Amino acid sequence: MNTRTIALLPKLEKILAEFGENIKLARLRRKLTAEQICERAGIGRNTLWMIEKGAPSVAMGAYAQVLFTLGMEKDLLNLASDDVLGRRLQDAGLETKKRGPKKR
């Protein structure tokens, strides 16, 4: 198996760990076992364990499949939906230039 090591900044590692913890808490609130989630999501127990730990090496599709199994797939649409910085950058490039005087 070809494994890659992904180097993340500590801040991103913390965010992924919190994301994984949120997924685990959502599973527990629904009183679903790890085996039930694995079976319904079509993933292995080790993959779910890595997702719940916030491992960056797990494919985005596996995270999405678990969220779908938990009924939380629409939460993915909230990611980057309010792009304040991107809108400011876009608006800065959209400034209209003053027109010169009309030629007669």
C-alpha cells in the first residue's frame, strides 16, 4: 500500500482533531456503534477510527460518506460558504475606472 505523509501546521491538526471529535460525538448521540457506521458507510473500522481522530491521510470521500451516514452531509456545504476574504479580494478587482471625457 502506498502511504503518504501529509505535513500540517499545528493549527490545522487541531482543527482536524476537533472535526473528528465532532463526528464521533454525533455518532454517539445517535447511539450508533462504530460497526454500524462502518457497515453503512462502506469503510473499515480502522478508517473510522482515523476519521474520529482527525487523520489528514483519510480521503475526503470517506469523511463525506460518514457524514452522509450520520445524516449530516449538508454540513459540507457550509464549508467556505462565507468567504469574507475572497469577496473582499474580488470586490477590490471589480472597482470601476473613471471614464475619460467624451470626444466630440
